[in-house]
Amino acid sequence: GTVDIDTGIAIVNYGSETANITYTLRNVKGTRIAGGRGTLAAGAHFAKFIDQLKDVAPGFSLPPDFLAGTGFGSLEIMSDQPLSIAALRETLNQRHEALFTTTPIADLSQAPGTGSMYFPQFVDGGGYTTVLVLLNDTTNAVETGTLQIFDDSGVALTVNQVGGTAGS
């Protein structure tokens, strides 16, 4: 059977003033493909899937081919008030069971980090996989880095990149 994937966000305005929020959806090349504006009262919250943002941001309309064709992009959320945001990916497997995972969120107002990042677990097998998404959230310049994967004993593990080469 097919696997259906949907992305949702939950936003809380924990401040004391109404937040004016702008939503911009971009495709993988960074081109704006949808946008809208809305407000969120102080102390209010909501949870929506991306295709439901039109409920809180009039004018936000996905391109007709997005859900069936494009299906991938980044959502930029700008607000004049501090917000707390969580993003989740819902996957409905072949048995129509809902599985949820978090998706990355970057605060563009923070200075980029330069230190190492560590992920304690990668999975590939037994029906599970890990996806690592790299985000260049600060500049249009090319950013580089090194990804090293080790087995349980700390030995470099050879992996195959999708569409790429094998290496550790």
C-alpha cells in the first residue's frame, strides 16, 4: 500500500500581546510558492497541518500540485511577538497507523553555532529509518561540514548515501 505523509505545526503565543504572523512556504530551491498573514491572540494556540494554514492565515493557498507533486519545502514563520513553535511529521503507514516525528526548526534570529553536534542514534532496519536534514538557515552561501557515523563500539561505519557513494 501507499504511505501518506503530512507536516503540521503547533504555535503558542505565550506573550501578553497579539502576534502578527507571516507564513512563507518555499520550495527546495528557495522560491516562494505560498504565503499568508494572520494573528494569534495573547495566550492563544493552534495546531494545523500545512494545508490547513489558510484557516489562520487568509490568503495562504498551496499550489494545486503541491500535495500530489511537490510535497516538500520549508515554512518560514515571522512574528512581531515571541512564539513557541513545534513541527511534526505525520506518517500513515500501510496499516493506516499514525506515526509522528519532530521536524527541524531554526530560529533565524540566533547566531549560528560553530561547534560539533552529536546525534545519539541513527536507525536503518527493522522497519525504521533516520533522516538527517541539513539546513542552511543563515545565508545564501554554501556551507560545508563533516558527517561521521560510528557503530556501537566507536568504529567508523560504512554507509551508502542515497544517490551517492559509500563511506564513513
